[in-house]
Amino acid sequence: MGKLIVKKFGGTSVADAERIEAVADNIESEINAGNKVTVVLSAMGDSTDDLIKLAKEINPEPDLREYDALVSTGEQISVALLAIALLKRGIKGKSYTAYQLGIKTNSSHSRARILDVEVSKIISELNEGVVPVITGFQGMNESGDITTLGRGGSDTTGVALAAALDADECQIYTDVEGIFTTDPRVYGKARLLKQVSFEEMLELSSSGAKVLQLRAVEYASKFNLPIRVLSSFNEGEGTLVQEEKNIMERPIVSGISSIDTEAKLTIRGVPDIPGVAAKILSPISDAGIEVDVIVQNIGADNTTDFTFTVNEDDTKQAEEILKKTSTTLGGGLIDVDDDIAKISIVGRGMRAHAGVASKMFQALAKSEINISMITTSEIKISVVIKKSEMTKAVAALHDAFDLDKELDE
Ligand code: ADP
Ligand code: ASP
Ligand code: MG
């Protein structure tokens, strides 16, 4: 019996008419093999970036309901074009927006979360031999307003649909062959991974590997739904993201992620007393700003310095909030540094091995890279360094942990 497959194609995979025709060919061969297919698409190429730029030309802080109404249009174009290409091949392609299907989200415009996916319509279409082609990245809230799921959110639409449909396979097609040991555009010696665990992928995605949106991995992990990440340009098996227990290999470090779009803020000379961290961070989180790495220095003279990183887009707002906090707390100056990058090494094998951190720090020292912040979790170590040293650091760590070499366990 045929399988039910959900296929999601990213922006580069639908960047122009030729790429859309290639996607239609992919679907045609799946249909010819007797399978049922539901498709989720991103907007073409950089069109989401272009729409955001346009909105910001008018207002750098656009109203978020209208921002969502605008940026969701990109996906509406690509789904209609693919349906046209499928119909040309005699396949019953039919475009759908999230609105038409009832993909329900909360009301957090520009970063909404999916609450419920109504699949009865899709199922009846599939039974009629239709290939539903669905807009990724968007949903609707309780009031019927259009929402979007955050950058890279089409991955989450794909996974959420695959889970709701109980699909046999969830395939995420992108512009690289799968998940690599590090971003292959940052380091040429990056190696394609055959498989990676949900847990490792969660850490990689949350620390900058944009190949899969974090929420997509959270969703897949929650529903124990394996995801295959593949190239829409080249044939190959790609990478299977799945439950840890199915993976035999256990390298100490599985992958390295890097991100250079954060900024570091420091509030100096705040009183070193209980409750200060909460007083500093609460107004930041109340403003909807996500805080990443946090460091509180050892106090001296009953005062301390407190440093944390945020997304660079939130820097100005965070700085304004800190200035107010500093006045109320009787603190000192605020420093802002956006010349930073964060490098993280991730691996389940770290649990069973001591000395991983020191090996990481030695490798960075050998390359004369200075570390300004360090943070760890059970299977991840992250360091903040200068932005200009990001590529050098990734290469040094990739080499130090021999990530270009296949494990022969
Ligand atoms: P899409 O438009 O298909 O969703 P994205 O640009 O969102 O594609 O994600 C794919 C990109 O993710 C790749 O081009 C690559 O530069 C980047 N990337 C970052 N880390 C990794 C990694 N570990 N493995 C593969 N790609 C990665
Ligand atoms: N088009 C949206 C973005 O560029 C969603 C996606 O591509 O996943 O972020
Ligand atoms: Mg993406």
C-alpha cells in the first residue's frame, strides 16, 4: 500500500519557476510510485526578507497584526504557483492557505504557536486524489486574524501537519544535503550526518543552526515523529532526526552551531543582593525579549556586573529598559557590544565524558581566540567570542573534535 508523505520545501527550493517545476517533478514521481502527498511551502527565495524590509521602511517597529498580514503573503504566491505546475502535469494540485484549513495558533503575532491543526479537509482531499499544497509559516488566531510562526516557521507547519495526519514520512527539503556537523557554508569540511537525535537537534537549533526551526524539532520530539532533512537539488538519503534510542553512534561531539546575530548588554555596579537578577531580567522578559546567555560576575564592594545576550534586533529596546532599571537600582553604566558570536558544541556523548570543556577551551586558546562568556547544559557548551573570529573558532573546534571523520564504532 502507498504511503502518506508530508513534504516541506524551503525558500531556495521554490525560488523561481524552474525550481517550482523541479518540486512538481519530485511530487509527480511520488504520486507515480503510488504514494499520497501533502505539500507545505515557504515563500519564494528571499521574498519574506523583502516584505519585512518594506514594512520597516515605513515603520521600523510595524504593527504586528499588519506585519503578519503582510509577510504571510509570500507563501500564498508559492503554493498557487506549485498548484499550477502540478495541474500542468495532470496532477490534482490544490493550493490552501492556513486560514482556509483552520491552522489555529495563539495570538502572539510574528511568533505564534500552533494550537490545533484541522485535517479533515486535507484527508477528504487526499482521498479524492488531490495533492494539497499548503502555505507554511502562517496560521490564524481566535479572532480570525492571520498570524505567523516566526522565521523558519514553515518547518513547524510541515511537522505539525505530518503529526496531525499521522503521516508515514515527514520530509523537509532544503538547499543543503541534510544536517551537517556544522553549517557547511561556514566550514567546508562539515560532514553530512546520517542521523541525529531530537535532543541534539533541539540544542543545535536553539543555538543557531537555522536548518530546522526549533519549534519544528520540539513538535517532532513531542510526537516522536522522525523528520528526514533532504536536498531538493541533489539526490541522497539526507539526515534522519529521530529518537535517541534508535541511534547506535555516540560521538562526544555531534555538531557545532554558530550564531552572530546577538548582542551583549552589561549593567555595571548593581547592588550584590538577593533579587537583583530578577529585577534586571523581569522587565526584559515582560517586553517579550528573549534572553540567551547570562553571566553575573563575582561581586566586589557589594556591587556586581550583570551581562546577558539578546537578539540584535532587540538590542535598542533592551538598552532602554536597562537604563531605567539602572536608575531604580542605583546601578552604573550600560555597555552594549554587538561585535559578538556564539559557538556551541553539542553531543549526547558529552554526558559520559569528562574534559570536553577543557578540550574546547584549549582548541580556542591555540587559535588565540578569547572567550568572553561561557554557558553549559548537559549536552552543550557555548562560548561567546568576537564576531570576526567565528569562522576560525568553528574550524578550530571541528578539527579538534575530528568531526570530519566518520566514527567507526
Ligand atoms: P530553507 O529555506 O530550506 O528553510 P534555511 O536557509 O532555513 O533553508 O536552512 C538551510 C540552511 O541552514 C543551510 O543553507 C545552511 O547554511 C544552514 N545551516 C546551519 N547549520 C546547519 C547544519 N548543521 N547543517 C546544515 N545546514 C545548516
Ligand atoms: N518564509 C518564512 C521565512 O522566511 C518561513 C520559512 O521560510 O520557513 O522565515
Ligand atoms: Mg528554513
